[in-house]
Amino acid sequence: MASSHIIVSDPFTVTFIRAKARQLCRRSDFSRSDYDELRQGMRLYLLEKAHLFDPERGNLEAFVTHTIKTWVAMQLRYRNCPKRGESFTADSLERTTVEHEGQLTSLGDVLLQDDGRRLTQAYPRSPIEQFELRDALAHVMAKLDPEDRALLASVAEIGLKPTARKLGVSRRQVTNALNRIRQECEKAGLGHN
């Protein structure tokens, strides 16, 4: 493994970071004064990810290019997220007043629980539906072999990537197993409604 200092101080890395920072500074959502901060951010991210570089699997230039492009994409996504923009303001349901039955009242007092369910498309299940769901789930779980049950538990507990790492298999293999299990669930009526 190469040391993080060697990766960050490599001439290719230094040149590539400068070029990317200049490129970003030409965008309308950045300014020239962001240049040093952008370079610093890229170097820090590269230091964070340096432990992932394996010279036996690829060259330094490809690693640096991919890592810096990932950082740039994350920054652009972060800046373009409407809730993070300076112009975003959240409206309170309690402070927003509306006229209802001839009187001014807060919007929160007028909205019904069904309005929220309609917006989120989340409707409560009846006791019969809950019983049928539990029964179908128990049926599917009983049909699964112990390895599949363990895989499901692991993915639910720690996530897909850590499960793949823990089992020593690729994410694709875990995803394929989950797709196979999902098909069994759909056959039992546990698919999307």
C-alpha cells in the first residue's frame, strides 16, 4: 500500500487537483475565491480514501482521477440540493395561516391524517392484512435455507456492502441472492402493492 503522503504529493495528483479546482471556479455557482478551499477539500478527501489504493489492482493516476471526480460530484450534488441552498426556507404548518370556515386558523389544524397518507402513499394495514402479511412472511422465511436467512439478517443489520465484505463475496453476488429471495417473497404475495 502506498502512503497517503506519496499519493497526495505525486506530481500528477497536484496537477489534476489544480485543474479540477480551476474548472470548478469557472462555474457560476463557485467563485475564484473558492480555489484554495476546493484544492484543500480535494486533498483531504484523497487523504481519507488513500488507504483504498492498491497498486496491484490499478495505477495511481486512475485512482486519483476516480477519487477526485467522486469528490467533485458529491460537492455539486450537495450545492444543488434545494434544502441546502441559502434560498430554501421551510414553512411551518403552525405559523402558516389559512381561512377555514370563515376564520383564520393554522394549516396544521386544518390538515387531516388522510392528507398526510395521500401525500406519502402510506396507508395503514387492517388487522387482517397485518395477519396475512405476517403469515406470508413466516411462510417465505420457513422455505429459505439457513444461509439465505443469515444473509437477510446481515443485510438488514449492517447493509449490503459490509455483508459482502463479511462473507468474502462481491456485492453483485449478494444482490443476486437478494433478488432471488425477493422473487420468493413476491410469489408469496409480499410484493409491492
